[in-house]
Amino acid sequence: MRASSAARLLGSRSYVRGVDHRRPIQLPVAVPIEADRALAELHAAIELVAGGMAARVHVTGLAGLDEVAAQTLVRAQAAGVRFTLTRDEPDTVTAIVGPREE
């Protein structure tokens, strides 16, 4: 294919020039919410216990523990690890991951 044939397929020069933006579009920055952080911490705790690197892990004082308890319970059961939530004080929730179930 010759250069002139390729230029015709791409359209006129003004059309190609009009597609490019003069400045980049500012996209919103993704910030993890509290529940995402709590879920990541609990998944890490499950991996530690399931892999035998820890017998039991206590995760205390993270916001969002209540919201992700059901998801974490399912993952812990699949990994063969015990998962419980306790309330020490009205505002403090502690997640206990482990021990492994035999």
C-alpha cells in the first residue's frame, strides 16, 4: 500500500488533528475506602494462618471490619481457618483469625 492510499483511509488531515486533545484529561484518583483496607488486612491474616506462618492473628481497631466480616468468613472457611469477631468495648471490634481447623 502506498503512502497516499494510507492517508486516504485515515481521512483528511483536519480530522486526524481534531482527535488529539491539547491537554491530558485529569482522571479521579482511586482512594481505598476503609472496608477495602480491612478486607486486605484480613485476607493477609488468613494467608498467614493458612500457610502456617502464624497460629493466630488479631486485627484490632480497623474501621470497616463489620462490613467485610461475611466475605472474610467465607474466605476463612475455604482456607480451613477459624474466624471470629469480638467486641471489647462499644467502639472496638477485634477480628481473630486462626487457628487452622484440623
